[in-house]
Amino acid sequence: MDGVNLLSATMDTPSYDVIVVGAGPAGLTAATDAARAGLKALCLDKLAPGGALINLGELHDFDEIWNGPDMASRMTDDATVAGVELGFGEVTGLSGRAPWVVTTADGEKHTARAVVIATGLNKGKLGLPNEAEYEGRGLSHCAHCDGPLYAGLPVVVAGADGWANLEAKDLVGLAGQVTVIDPSPAQSTNDIPHIAGRIVALEGADGLKSVTVDSNGTRKSIPASAVFVYVGQSPAAEFLPETLARDATGHIVVDAEGRTSAPTVFAAGDVRAGARQYLSDAIADGQRAAKAVIAALKKS
């Protein structure tokens, strides 16, 4: 990725203490805590604030009863009250070196003394040749949004960890038979059947009708009107410089405080290496990253 000389930036480019890329639970928490500490913070996202929360029904990480959209609204309100500037735009580049230049698809350039990457994961993929044919015709990435469309019909959740577990719980009572398919050892969670295997084929001439599952070398067909895909989720970090350290799966490598290999660049939430895809973890990540940003900027 080519560097961008700060001298080429226009004089009216907004300047911030910290820019948080991604307005999910980790990003909103980091931006809010930084703003509460007196830092000028911008939180950018290509979608509405809330991230994965927007797609979730009842949350199970808290003693109080919350659903995803309500929690997203509360976190967004907290950020606004704290003084966070919320911006809309797809970030396509990060360059410079403290100050950093964040570039969006619209050509906007924002500068900041520190950056927090909290972009989460891209949509899951099964890795099948005809997968695109079933997008919106049986393949979904949001149980809370699309579950009611399959009332009384058999559905499959591909994946068993983190958000996938929450989505499977949401589908119970919305759809008919719910089956979790994941390479991990077969188990039954909350009476949801679990098959240890992977989906190797999608079938149906007019929308999805069934899937073929490979389980320990044995293949069988399972009726399915929809597959909610939570496997094959790559970190949403394509815009970052190649020099930023990543693990074998492309997740950003961080230390215990969320620091990356680049000075004053931090990462939080599902985009970082070792993230478990739990809401409580994402919030804790955001808090740690904000604390590290505050400490780093005090030294500079």
C-alpha cells in the first residue's frame, strides 16, 4: 500500500486524537471511553453503528434482558453523549505514521494521532462453487432478520462458536428444525442437534431445498430451506498495510493491551488474533484499547 504524505492532505482535513474504524461493540466502547477521557474521537463505519449487534436477537451476556438493536442504540447514544463524532464511510486505506491518515472510498482523508481497528469479520463463506447462486435465496447471515421467513421450515446454522451460537438460539422458535453443522465434535447445546461435519453441496432448483454434509467421510443429504453461514469469516482488514503483523488467518496480532506492531495503532474485537466472538469480550477489548490509547497519547 502506497504511503500518503501528510503534506498532500488538504488543509481542511479533520484532525482527531483517535480514529476508531468500525462502530460495533468494540469500536463504540473504545471511542466512548476515549472521548470520556477528553480525547477528540471519530468513529467510522460503512454501515449503521452497532455492528454485529444489529443482527442479534436476545443477548445472553448480561443479567438484564437486552436484544441486539436495543443494545446498539444504547451504545450509540452513550458515544454521542460522550462527544464521539460518528461518521459513515468505507475505510479503504491507512497510511502515514502518527499522525495517521485514514482514507475512505469517497476520497475523504482524516488524520489522527492514534487509530483503533475494530472492523470485525467479513460475512461467512462456505467455499462452494455455486454459493453465490443461493445468496438471498437460502443463504443468510442474520437469523434475527431472516429467521421469520423460514417459519416452520428446516434450517441449518453453519458454525458453532461465538455469534453462531447466539444465532442458533434465536432460530429456535422461529424456524422449524434447527441443525448446527460444524467440524467440532458433535454435541447438543440447548437441545439443538449438532452434526460434526461440513457442508459440501447446496441443492435446489428454485431456492435452497437441501444440503449435503460430509461427516467423517460419510455424506448425507439434510433438508434445509436456509443456511445461516458463520464459518469462513475472514477478518475485515483488507485496507490495512501489509506491514501490520497478522497471524496465519489474517487476524491482527496484538499484545495484552491491544497494541499492534505499528506504534499508536490498536485493534479490538473480532478482527484481532485470539478473539472468541463474544459480546462481553468485544466490550472488554474496546475498554482495553481505549485505556492503551489514552496512555500512549499522554506520553506523546
